[in-house]
Amino acid sequence: SWNALGKARQEEFFNFDAKGIKLRSARAAAFEAYTEFVKSKGIASVNPLEAPAQLHQIVVRGKKFGIIGLVTAFFSDKEKDLTDKHKAPIPVQPARAVLHDLDDDTFPIILGHHPIGWFTPDSAEHFNSLLVEGRALYLHGHEHSVIPKFGNRGLISLGLGAAYQAYQEDSSPSFYRNSFAVCEL
């Protein structure tokens, strides 16, 4: 767990350097199949085996976007009660480092799995500040509904929920069956 790491290792866990990579290696190993999948399909994605965050820059209709993939699930697979809520931090430090390298005319969009309220309250507070300071938008999934979060400048976070697909003949339809969210920026 995050708390079992101890203060010194917590401060190094999300670093981009060799120490951070080594410290994360046991947790990152859970992402080997994911990493192989995105490589085999040519998908631009953060590589959790190497870094907790990665920047991909794109230009759409003349507008520059910095898409920052952020690994938010390093501590998500060991909870017996199937909830990791408030038990791990959001990687604020690597997100800040990547945002720092963006040009002023590039709109930053940070992609992560978990919503901000899912992380330790202290790290969530720091991340909210980072979004405001970095004029960034955080897009996430995990929860099963569309969840917007607004700040003084407008939208700062948007949860797009989860997409479910089931056969029409499925005899046990659920609330989420064949649902999805569409977002236009």
C-alpha cells in the first residue's frame, strides 16, 4: 500500500529518474500486458513500466494540445474490499513536470483512470491547484456516470464514465447496458 512505502520512498515513487523506475518496478509489472497491447496496436500511451506520466502533442484545426497520460492505478489491484478510494495519491509531481514543459499556446489535457475525489485528500487538493494553475483539463473514467467539476475559469475535470456493451438478447440488463458518453470540446 501507499502508506507502507514510508515517507522517503513516497517522495521518490513518482520520480522520472532511475530511482523512481526501480521503486515503481514491482507495481508497474502489473501493466506489462497493457504495455504490450498498446505497442502492438500503435496506440500513443504512457508506458507505466517507464514513467508515471507522458506527454503526446497533437494539433487539431490549428490548435495545439498537450495530451498527458497519467498512471493513476499503481495501487489499485490489492484491495480486498475492491475499493482503493482515498488510499493512494494522484501523481501530482510528474503531471506538474510535464505541464511545465508545455508552450503557453498549448492546451493541456490530462488523462487518468480515477476521478480526483478518489485519491488521498491531500494529493487531490494539490492536483486541483495544479489544474487551475496549469489551466489544464483532467479527463477520467472509473465511475459510472458523467461527472463534471468546475472551478473559477470553468470546467477543470470531466468524468466520462464507463462504456458497457451487451447483447440485445442479454436476459439480465443493467442500468449501464449499452451506454456511453459523448463529449465535444
